[in-house]
Amino acid sequence: MKVDTKSNFKVVPHSEHKRLRHIEIENEAITRFLEKVEQISLERAEYVPFIRFELAVELRQAVGVAFEKKVKEILHDRETGGFTIGLNGLTTKSEEFVKFATALTHLIGLPNHDAMSNKFYAIFGVKHEFDSDTYLRKAYRILELHTDGTFVEEQTDWVLMMKMSEKNAVGGESRLLHLDDWEDLDRFSKHPLASHPFKFSYADRGSKNVKDEVFQSSFFYSQNKPCIRYNHQCTHPQTIEEGVYLKEIQDSIENSLGTTPVGLPVGQLVMINNNFWLHGREPFVKDIKLERALMRQRGSFFTI
């Protein structure tokens, strides 16, 4: 199959975060991709795994092989490790949002099974009132910084979050902290408990649909750089010392001057390297008509 080698995109610094990049795809290339995948139903992509790679091939053909290389380069680059990208307002259809995001993720790796939705992606909403057993759906409080996938056996190298829809929403920006911008990284990554295998589990939370109990260290190394696994809601300390250590990490990252809020318009996504980025969410301003839907995909990189 012939692949288009022309580049139909450019990479620019992100306007709200010094480390992020923003990728701008030409409208013509986006339109070409959407036309090519119009007859591929989202249901078929959900039921037939190889169809997801067909979406990836169509995106590569529409935007060019250099696009695939650049996306991988950014995500693996410790200095950046993240970018935003969108569909330039050319569609408002949620199905096309999912197909675009799926094409992108299947250029760089494999999404994990998401137990919340029983699919390879999950769409979750935030409203004025929402009965939930996690902070994810609680609109009017900060969602603290964390990494994804700590409580499952699957490798989670990257996270993609895409804004699907939004009404009467003020606030709710993504909170992002690159590990190298955290003032206390050296202190905590060299702590005696940094290599201790903590218990990570959401078995006591019905909404997660996960019974795994995973024992892993909070810090590990990749390419001689410290990386982190951290989620305060699902980490279960077994001693006072472990509890104090985790609380000190929590206080430190939440007060880090490196944490930056980043807004996303509808139809745009942010994708980050989960090994050295932490993410969370700013609180929304109270509004009884608040509605927001976000899509998540997360998974592992292809071996390169």
C-alpha cells in the first residue's frame, strides 16, 4: 500500500505550557482522513481489533509518514513528552473524535482494556451532581495529580485525554506536572522507600471494575532518568512510615510551582508520556447545568 510521504502538519510550542508541543494538521489532511474513514463504524472498530489499525493507516496516509515519526519522537523525548492536537473544528461528531484518537494511538502503541467501559477507551462525564466513589467525577474539587494504570498489571506508558463535549463549564482545566519540573524529585526518588513495592488496588471501588492487586515501587528508572507510579486513591500503605512518605509526596507535588493548568477546546486532545508526567484537573465553577464529557485512552508503546 502506498503511503503519502508529504508532511501536512507543523509542530509549534504550546501556548500554555513550556514543555508541551502543539501539532497543527492542515484542514485538507483532516478532511481527507475523515472522508476515508467515514464508512468505518465505531462499533466495528470496537468489535474488530485490526480495524483500529486501518484507522491508523488512513491517518498516516492523510498526514504523511513524517507525522507518525514526529509523534513518537515527542512522546519519547524526556524534555517534552507530550502534545496537544485537534480536528480544527471540522467535525463535532463524537464518533469521529474517537476514530481520530484511535488512529493516533495505534500509530504509537496499543491501548489497554479500560475496565470502566469494557472497551479500549472510556468516555466519562462530569455533571453538577454525580454519585461516584472516586474523585474523577466530582466536579467542584481538585482532582489531585497522579499517573494512570498503577492498579492494573498492564503496562501504561502513555495517556490520551480528549474533550468530547462541554456545556456551561468554567474551569476544569487539565493540571499537568512534568517530573523534571518537580522541585523535590531528587529527594523522593532517592528516599529509602522509593524502591519499596507498594500495594496498588481499586478492589474496594465498584466503579473501577478492577480486582487486581499490584505490588510495584513508586519510582523506577528509564534511560537513566527517574520515573514515577503514583495514585493517592489506590495506594495502600502498610505502615506508618509508608503512609507518611506517601503523604509527603502528595503535599509536595500538589504544591509544586511546576504544575500548570492547560485548557482544551472541544475536539482537541492532550497526549502525554505517563512515565514522567503527572496529571489531574482543576475544579469547575458551580453551575447546575454543567456537563462535560472526556474520552480516555491509555496503553503501551510499541517496542522501538
